[in-house]
Amino acid sequence: MGVEPLQGTPWLESLWWVFLALLVAAALVLATGVMRRYVLLRSGGAIECYLRACGVKGRRGSWRIGFGRYGSENLGWFPILSLRPRPTARLSRRGLVVVGRRAPGADDTQLPADVTVLEIGWIAADGADPEEAAYEVAMGESALTGFLSWIESMPPGTHWQA
């Protein structure tokens, strides 16, 4: 009486197919993320910046890295680690003002040292400047110059309504 050799065990073969399916899914997610980043940067008007909502707890209240993409009416902000094709935040250009400007502080440990933090808000309905910032945006010096120029300029044919 001899011992029969093991033919392929079915659970091992199933495990192999599950592993392969997970590997293909991970590769697809990675390829989609790379393609999204390529499309955002290739279409122009995109800058790398950090965004934080002021006075908000949780994820929105902490610094998040992403891309700001200039438009004629607003700045669309896309998180860097997302597959979402639409911006997560839209910062309207109408009435946008810089409330304050500062270097990263002790609370801003997620930020690189060479960025500038802008505190931004919107003019109230009565025309008064905002008392507190609604968002904070952090970016490098060259992106900062472009952002401030974008705020101060307006596209041809645009008429601001007071």
C-alpha cells in the first residue's frame, strides 16, 4: 500500500485566484489615481496646496494636501489621495479676501517649513470684511504669487455684482 500523492487542493487554488483578483484590483486603483493626477496637472491651472477648514473638527479641520485648480469663477480643490473626479471643495472667487498671512506655526506640524499660510474668507452681504477666516490655504512662494494674482484679477467680460 502506497501513499497517493496529493492532487491540487481546491482551497489553495481558490486562494490563488482571490490573490490574483486583489492584485489586479489594486493595480487598477493605482492606475486610476495616477491617471487622475496626470489629467489634473496636464490641463493646466493646477497648483499643489494644503487646505484646512477653520473651526471644523475631524478630517476637514486638519491639513490635507491636494491640488487647487483655477477656474474663472472658483478654485476647485482636489485631494491628492482620492479617485473622485470632482473637487472636494470649491472656493468662490467672488468676494474672496485674504484675512491673514503667516508662517506655519507649532500647530501646523503636517506642513513643510517653506510654505505660507493664507487665512481666507468672503466679504459679507453688507460689504464688510470677514471677521474670521473660513479656510486656510498653505502653498509655496511661486504658487502663492499666482493665487494672489488670481484673486485680484478677473477674466474679460466678467461683471461683478455688488
